[in-house]
Amino acid sequence: MLTKEQQLKWIKEGRGQGFLNTYKPFLTVKDNKSLNNRSSRVYGYKTGRTHHLFSDLELAVFLILDRNIFIKDIREQMPLNLKETEDLARTFSLYHPMKNGIAQTLVSTFFILSEAANAPPVYVIRAISHTELENLNILESLELERRYWQKENIPWYLVTEKDIPITVVDNIKWLYPANYSESKNHTTDKINFYYQQFIRNSHLSLIELSKYIDVQYSLEPGESLLEIRELIAQRYFVFDINISYRKITCGNIKLSEQDSWEAICNASNQ
């Protein structure tokens, strides 16, 4: 629960404001440690900063957006003006989220700037599990959110896990298993080692390469695959999230820009 004073303080601190690497999300992983164990802090190549995401669904949407060449900015956890949402709730007799009698700031998952010819230049995405749509209060708060952005003449889209390709879901489950730790850092030598392996063995699948490395360097079975997975999860390396990790070849894996490595390393501390 956020007190009214805390909400006002965060707005005054600039949360929900800025663009690209200056944007500050209204909610961060540190603010929501008790929310669930599927929160993540992920480096964004569009923005050059750490993004704060609170579910596998949010992560899936973000990874799809971050590799879209037409997306120019991604602002997650965007707060709505509390006074305006309270006014809208009264006007249309809609439920407004409350905790212990205190109105809570509504937050949209993503505020997007795009240059795609077939998409609006600015739009908002609300990512939510389809199971939550059975709750009447949640449905009314979503309608409140939709009306808020409608008032701003900004398109608003609802996305559930049913809208995400199954391949993307499987990739995320592999990259970020239940016991995944985002705090592990890797040396430059290790990153460069795998980069050279990807170049030399571009025709091999990830699993074929990992078996080869384990044998050549006397590693435990699966040890190199675990390290590769961690490097991709932290985004030192990237691949098309729409292609199954079981099918990608080493030639499909790209090294991130070296000037982003420090930011990637620090992502878990944001």
C-alpha cells in the first residue's frame, strides 16, 4: 500500500517522467519485492537503461518491443494522474483501486513511442493475466484506465498471455527459470570466449555447441549451456525471441555493444 504522501513524493521526484535513459518508472522492483517472484530488471537497448517488469508477461511484451525497429521509446510503469482518475471514477461510477481507504495511483504497463507506418505514434499497453479479467473490480479499473487514455486521445491496448506466441513464452521460461538469479556477473573474458565460440561454430545449435564445449574443456554436462543462458538472460547476447532456443544456431546470436556492458552489469542493482 502507498500512502497519499508517498505517491505525491514519488511524482515530485520525477517518477513517470523523462524519456529514453532519463525516464523513471513509477514503480520499481525494489518497491515491489513482495509482489511476486517473477519480477525482473532487464537492460533495454532502445532506451539504454534498466527496465522494471513484474511478470513473465510484462517481460515477454518488453522483449518483443525492444527488438522492434520502429519502436523509439519504451516507458514502463507509467502513472496516471490520481486526481483525474478519481474524477473519472466518480463520473462513470467505476471502481477506483483503494487500499485501507487510500486511493492508489493507476499504472499503465507500457507507454510506447513508435514510427511504424501502420501504428499510432503514441500508444499504451496494459499487460495483465487473463485470469484476472474474471474480477469485476479489476475490469472496472481497466475501463477507468482506458477512459483516461481515451480522454488524452492516446490508443490503449489490453494484452494477455493469450496474445503472446508460445515460442516467446517457452524462451522466457528457459531464460528465466524459477531459480534464476539476476545478480550474477560475468567477466569480459568469459563473454569474449563465448562470442568467439559462436563465430567459429555458427552452424551449430546452442545445445550442440554446449556439448562440444563441455567435452573440450572438461566441464560438467550442461555447465556451458547454463553460462550461455545466463549471458543471454542478462542481455550480453541477444537473439530473436520469436525463434525457439532449441532451434537457433550460434550464428543467430548477436553480441551486444560493449559500451552497454557496464549498464547491463549494474541492472540488478537498479
